[in-house]
Amino acid sequence: MQLATIIDKVRNNERISREEGVELLQKAALLDLGELASEIRFRKNPEPRVTFVVDTNPNYTNICNIDCIFCAFYRHEGEEGEYTYSVDQMIQNFKRAAANGVTTVLLQGGVNPKIPFEYYVEMVERTAKDVPEVMPHFWSTSEIIGMSNVSGLEVREVLQKLWNAGQRTIPGGGAEILSDKVKRKISSLKGTSADWLNVMREAHKIGFKTTATMMYGHLETDEDIIEHLESVRQLQDETHGFTAFIPWSFKRRYATCR
Amino acid sequence: LNVNFRDPHLIPVWQKIQTGERLSLQDGLTLYNSPDLISLGKMAHFVQQQKSGDAVYFVLNQKIEHTNICVLSCKFCDFAVKKGDANAYEMTTEEILGTLTPEIAEVHITGGMPPDWPWERYVDIVRSIHEKFPHADVKAYTAVEIDFFHKKFRMSIEEVLRQLKDAGLKTMPGGGAEVFSERVRKLLFNQKIGAKGWFEVHKAAHKLGIPTNSTMLYGHVETLEERLIHMIKLREAQDETGGFLTFIPLAFQPGDTGIKPRNQFTSAIDDLKTIAISRLMLDNFPHIKAYWVMLTEEVASVALNFGADDMDGTVGQERIAHDAGAISPMKLAKDQIVKIIRDAGKIPVERDVYYNALNVYTDHVVGKIPFLNSVPFYHHFEKRQFKILPIAPRRMGLLSEKGELDAGLFSLMDYFRQENRLELFNWCIATRDQVKSVMLFSNHGWRDLDGKLIGITDETATSVKLLHVLLEKKYGVKARFERLHAGVNDYSKYDAVLLIGDEALHHNKLGLADYELVFDLAREWYDWQKLPFVFAVWAVKNSLPEGTKKELSEIIELALSQAEGHYADIGEFRGKEIGLSRNEVEEYLAGFNYRLGEREREAMKEFRKLVQEITINV
């Protein structure tokens, strides 16, 4: 497989295969890759413009039963430092943020089985009603699956109720690496790749726009990274519901994953 | 190399770079003002690869800051204190020796300038380290300190340097240059020596055979134009002396200093641009350093694709940068440096103080003789999984002995020595009649060299043996030999000097010191033996898989056949560096035979026989 051939394919807008993706990841020189990526970026978004959003990322609870080994945030119920905020408390928090110019709230928390589904719906409704200046960009896929578990509703029904309450976008966290081999090691209780993709698919069908993330730099291989990109690409072909892809590198400082 | 420029203003600059033409101040500004970071990086990386291949150098070094007491009060420094201050310290020579460990290859000494130390104390530090740790080369005292010694102890700069050199000083750090601008100096560094004083010290060092580093402190109040003028001044000095080893752009660390720059820290973009632009402006500098202590490991790692080929070292105590807020950890272990360099796709090369390669830490390394005459093999060399390490022939032999190279164009003597572990390929560098790049510059004719002292190149064993054979077997005389080191040398004590490679080629054109006679060793051999002379042969490690050997031989053949007939084009860049025109390059390269035929094999056999005879006689 010739690197130059792969680079030409990308330039000609041809889709590259998994094997070709791995080859690029492993062998391409940094600036050849950078140049190519920059070309595609300007092809898709011709303006030399980089967007950002003024947002805030509060967490309504740190109680979680999923125990991901890369996470330094979660606590178990009853453990020192655990907390859960009420809807009122969070709305006050959003109002303060809005007063400071925040336009989006990315709200996430642990998967806390003691919180009833009504809490989540109310959070969305109250935000739409009481703090209309901010967009509710709430809940990772794990929390949505958690809502399905506490309410007995299908994921699709959960999503529809959130939509009806006024939510329009969902953050793309929790994907970690869409490789079940790696997921079993780093987040065995968090569900499979298919679970993440399924929540996203259902959300896109209803009309939600979402992002997609990838956490790399832990136990995954280069092939796992490409498998992840391939899965996200396939779903995008199907639904066109992703707005942005967000790769983030694992921060090993306080976590147990080494 | 293809660059897809987003910024068309860069295209004329790129045309200059590709042909080795020197960039102007205006070109430098065009580069700085361009938003096309990637193209800038690719251009700098192109030049980096011409100079250093895939090598990135580091050294197992340690810093000694013997005292923080200083008579100066520079605004940018929060290291120095006055005598009597609670934080003041002064290390004795014994304390300094106590911090050193045997594996250290370079000791870097700089510190404050206390009011009351006697001259002998500074000399003693250098001498004691040199004596107790003979494998550690001493790099000591910035130009500012040398100037301070000169004034305080009422000795000429030359005398200060000579005494330090006699005590064991090998090289000097490049600090104290700051920015060569009187405007900035008056604003920030009015107690320091300024451009004139700095260059005076460094040029004096170069003339005494002490190579030095150079620096630029940027990211405070200087303009982009002032940065470029700084680089141009260094470039001019390098044209004059050739004594600078490396250039180190130092990003200013605001911290608790008296300087309030517009921004707190330089941006990564500015750091990368400055590295890349210094590589492009400083066309006569061999190395550009990404000083990770100040850049952070992350930016330093990226910089290795933006023109930098030098990672400084393991570094021991680094109080000056740390006190001013550098966020890198104090000690970056060797493993970590090796990892950073590998991640950047480069070869981690452990070096000595003169940038000789001591060890490499990656697989698939192919050695390259860094001379114009090897360009036909390497210009079109399609690397695939291999990485190219430019290295002097003798050093290539040493690395191969340790098993650290897959293949290379070996000096003939190194091939003979390692015949049992190397497999000979069918390519070589052989002369037709003369070669012009293995030259003896002499004050005497051949027969009058009996008993005389000849300075011999440190770079290869083959040319030295050839000289030996010619002296003893052709002319029946014996001379004494002494090794020179690559780069700066004082030739005055030698009756003759043997140079090889581009240095020989350069001096063949311009002459060397006052030597009146110049002999071409290949010509001497040819006139005597009527045979070509084989200087180097391609060989691979025996133990490589057959598939890898086959792949390498295909790559070499393809590279050579693409080069044949285009010598002026492929040699132009390197030729310009040593002052040869396209025609001269073409003529020079056409003088070689790159394929190992019957006559070349016969010449190898004959030379081996003669070498064995003189070895027995010794």
C-alpha cells in the first residue's frame, strides 16, 4: 500500500478504507497529514473562520454506578464527597451563567439510579422556560440509557420526551473508543459500541443534532481508532445527524487507567 | 517535495529555498506574516532533512549553576540575587563534582557573576571536571561571563579563553545574546554586553578552536524585524568563522521578572514559526535546537517536524528557566526524550559535544555519508520503513559494530573490519582517476614528509590508511599522525593536513591555511596502481531478513538510476553549501563510479593486501 496513493485518494474526495486509515495514522509524516487535513478542512469550510461557543459544563451529580477506570470524577452513593443537585439548584446555576453571557449549557453527570426520569424532563422544561437564553445541550448516551432503565421506557421514548420538553441537541460523550474489546477493559458497565451508536441513531431520527467524541491515548490500538472513525462515518452516512467530531486525549493524571 | 501552498506569497521564497539560495530580511518577514503554518513547516522540514536526514540529537548532559550571586540586575532574570540575600548560594568545586555522575557526556556550566571569586576558581571548576570525568565534555561560561572575566581580571578575551581551553573547555554555551538590537538592549538588558561584545567573544573562541552555541531570547518587546536581523547577524558571523554548532531560540518566560510583555507566554504558533524560520534563515548552521525546558515537551516534539534537529539533553539542574516559570518537569529522563523523538517520526541520536553520534535508539536506520559524493544514492532514496542517519564514515563504522544500523554506505576499512557481519552490495563510491575530495594539504613534497606531523581527519579510516599506504609503500617514508576533530581547528602546528569529503572539496577550491601543495590521494593511487580506488561500499547487516535486504537493494538501484544523468540537479543544494557551481557539481559527481564492477573488486583486493603489509610492519 503506497502512502502517496492514499493521499491522492483523499485529495480526490474518494473514501479511504480502514487499512488505508491505519496506514495514514502510522506512517504519514506529521506535516503531510496536516497539509492534507487542512486542505479538506478548507474544502468543507472555505472561510478561515474557527467557531467557539460560550458555554458552561456543570455536573448535577457525581454518583455513578458505571465505574469506568479512566474516570476520576465519580463517587458511589454514600461515599465521601458524593452530591446530587436539585433542579432548582441547577436552574439557579444556569441563570448565573446566562448572566455572564453563557449561551449553551452542556450538562452531564453520573449515571445515578436514584434519580427518577421526571427529574431530567423537568430540568429540560425548566431550562427552556426559565432560562431561554441558553441552549440545553444535556445528557450523555449513558445517562439516556440510565433514564430508560429507571423509567422502563424505550430509549426512543425517552428521547422523544426530552425532545418534547424542548431539548434539541445531545453531547457526544461516552463513546470513548467504539471497540468492544477496549470498552470491556476500560468501561465494562457502560454498554457496547452498539449501545452508543443506537442512542445516537434514535436521537438523529427524531431530529436531534449531536456531536461524536473519541477518547484516545489509553489502551486502544491504532486499528481501534480507525474502527471508531469507521463506525461514526457509517452512522453519519445513514442519519447526517452529527455536527462535529471531538477527539480528546486521555488525561492520566488522576485516573487509574495506565 | 510538493508543497500545496495556501499562501501564494510563500512560493517565491520556496523557489529560493529549493535551490539553496539565501533568504533576505524581507523573505523572513513574508514567512513570519504568513498564516500558512503548515507550508512554512514543510519548507523548514525539507531543509532539516537535507542537513540531518531523520536524525534528532540529544546529549546526556547536566547543568551546573555554580552560584546565583550576580553583580548584574537584568530585568528578564529572576535567578540572580545579591550577596547576602537569604537565597544566595555558592558551590565549591567539590560540591560541583559531587553532583556529577559517570554517564554524563556534557557538563553545561553557567551562573551568576559574583563580586569576589578569584579567576582560579573558574578555571579550577573546568579543570577538575575534565580531570575527574574525562568522558564528560565541558561546555562552560557564556559570552557575558567571559567578558566579565576579561574586565575583572584584566586579561584579554583570548587569554581568558586560552586558559579555559587548556583547563579542558570544549565548547561554549550561546546565552547572553538576547536580541541583537540596541533599542531592546537599552530597554531591557542595559547591563549586558550587547551584540558587539557577544560576537567578539564568540569569534575569538572560534579562532581558538572552541565551537560555540548561539541563542535568541524572543517573545518580550522585540519586533519580528529585530528577530530576523538577529538571525542575519549570526549568519554573517558563521560565514566568517564556521564555529557555531547550533542555534537555540529561547521563548521568554514571563514569571516573576521585571519585564511585562504584551502576552504572558509566547504562543505555540510563534514558537514553531520561529524554529522554522531560523532553520530557513540560518542556512549555514548545522543544527537548530528545540529547547524543551522552555518550549514544553509537547511543542518541542512538534518542532522536530518544523526544522529542529536538536533536543538538548537530559538536563540536570535548570534553575534559571524554572524559577521564571517554565512548566516542564525538572528532569526529563533519557527514555522520555527518546520517546518524544520517536513519536515525531525521527531517529533519537545520542551525541557528544561535537554532535558525533554515539548511539541510536530506533530500528531500520540506514547510514548516509553526509558528503556531496553520496547524493546520487540518497536524493531519490524512497525511505518506506527506513530512516536516514547522516553520519561521518568512521562513526558509521562504530555504530554498525554495535549493531545499530541496518545498512549503509560504509568506509572501505570499516567494511573490511566487519566483513563477517556485513553483506556486500553491488554499489560503491569509487574513483575513475582523481577524486578531489580526499586531499592532502602540505608544506612538503611526499618524500620530505618523513617524520613530519600530519593532522588527519577524524571522519574516516579509509583515507587515513590510503595516506599510510602511499607514504610507506609508494614513497617509502613514515610520518606521525594526529587526529583533528571535525569543524574548527588550528592547523598551524601541522606540516600537512588530510581532509576528506566536502571540507576537502571546499578547500581544494579555496586553499587551506598557508599550505602550498595539494595532493589528490585518488590520483596518487591511480598513477601508481592504474586502478580505481574504492572509498566506500554499500553493505547490509547479515542478520537482516532476506526480504529486507532485497527491498533495500531495490531502493538503492532505483535511487541511483533516477539520479544518473541529473547530477547537477540533485547536487545543487549541497553544492551551494560548499561553494560549487552546478557545472562543478556535475563534473565532480561524474568523476565517480557508483557500481561495484570487476576492476573495483580488484582494487579492493590490492588495497587490502597493501594495508595488511603495513600493519605487519608497524
